[in-house]
Amino acid sequence: MAPAPIRTAVFPVAGLGTRFLPATKAMPKEMLTVVDRPLIQYVYDEAKAAGVEKFIFVTGRGKAVIEDHFDIAYELEATLRERDKLDRLEEVHSAQPGAGAVSFTRQQEPLGLGHAVWCARELVGNEPFALLLPDVLVHSDPGCLAQMIDVYTDNGGGNVIAVEEVPEDQTHQYGVVEIDGEGDVFKVTGMVEKPPKGTAPSNLIITGRYILQPEIFDLLEKTEKGAGGEIQITDAMLAMMDSQVFHGLRFKGHTYDCGSKVGFLAANVAYALDRDDLAAPFHAELKRLLGL
Ligand code: G1P
């Protein structure tokens, strides 16, 4: 029997974004733009392209503009139509979810990623779901989540985590997996969140894309505070490994950690160079800046 389809995606967007102050004083970090689209739009598009139909955002105070971003801007649309800017209108339309496809709930206290995911339990219900962290952009075609859904389907369901290699001296900044097997798809046998330097079980880190079974919610409810004094999704997944299978996928594509300034700036360069309308003039400008 084919496993239950992945129809739902959860986007935790409650974080404060202190690394981008003052830009994020009055604006959510998820609304920072890469070229001309906010970060959250890229991860939404990735989920939509993978077949997701129900989009759940776990927000917090000061994040209401994310709700506006995914709403119809009636006056804007009327003005674009009046001025015959139909290509712009089409761009705005294609970025927008259909009626009733998005839901918002709030994480009232900053208790960690695991707690943010747990806040979505009623909206997700009793079915497997995708979890996408909007700080992480994966530049790939097909998208990272679509690649993961193939692994999920080929393996008859279960849980899937996107992983990638990083230099050993960086593993302490991430969740790190322990694996059994080789190649691009393998069984995950253990995981640890932000292991102290020199103790990581491998140099394969959790990238910020997950497919999870709904039993994770009961485990999250019981999960104690872990690394950084926060409730960690990694700890709940480790507990769930006693009863469920986790596959790791070394996906195809390049990751940009847009929670860091260098990653964010690099994403802007990479995505601009990938655009037909910008690649040539931007390339010339980059050469000038670099003195080439
Ligand atoms: C989170 C996860 C971590 C993962 C990382 C990817 O950490 O807890 O396992 O490796 O995202 O970016 P955070 O970046 O919220 O500290």
C-alpha cells in the first residue's frame, strides 16, 4: 500500500532574528528578501512544488506581515490591472496560496524549535507532514522536499531527514546524524543536537527539511529542554527512533544558511545569477566589484 501522501507543511517563523538587527527590529527575518522575494516565499514555493496543499505557519508577536504577504492585496491588484501591468499581476498571483490553504498559529513563548512544531499539532492532525525551516534555502531542481518525498514513497513511508556534509569544525552548530549505510539514502541510527566540539557522530548535519509522522507530537509534549535550554525537535526524533524508521537523504542542491549574514548574501548572489533577467548585468557588476 502506498504511504499517506504529504499534504501538509509546517513553517516555524516565530524566531526573533537577532542576527539581522536592526533590519529585523520591525520586520520578521523571514521577510528579508533574496533578490525580490522574501525568504518565506522560497520555502513556500518549495513545498508547493512538492505537492503540499496545506501550509501552516507557527508565528509569534510582530509576524503579522507574513499573514499579509500570503493574502490577496486587493488594492494592489486593482492598481496593477488599471495600469495594465499584467505581468506583475501574474507574479503576485502565482506567489499566492488559494483560499483556505494557509493557517497560522502562535508560539507564545520562545521555548525552542520542538515547541514551535508542537504548537502546530491541532492544525496538522493525525497525518504525516513536512517541516521546513525558512532560514535554510536549498537551491535545487527538483526542490529538496520533492526529492525527500520520493525517498518517503520509495521506502513505504516513515520519516525522512535531509542531511549534508559540513567540515568537522562546524558540526557543533547543528543537529548531527549517525548513519548505517552508504550512498545518498541510508538509515539514520542516532542523532544529537549541537554536539560539543569533537563529539559529533559524523559530519552529516540536519539541513532543515523533515518528513515526520504525527506520533512526533506526543513525544514533543514529553521532551525536556535540551541543547541551549530549548525543547529540540532532534531530541523528540531520537526518542521516536525506538519505534519508527528514519531515512537520511543526501539531497542534490546547494544550501544557503540565510540565518547567517554570509549565507544570506551568498544566496542573493546565487539566485540573482540564476535569473534570466539579471544574470548578465549582475555578472558584469560583480566583476567590476571584484576588480576582475
Ligand atoms: C535547527 C535544528 C538543527 C538543524 C538546523 C539547520 O537549529 O535544531 O538540528 O541542523 O536548524 O539549520 P537552529 O539553526 O535553529 O539552531
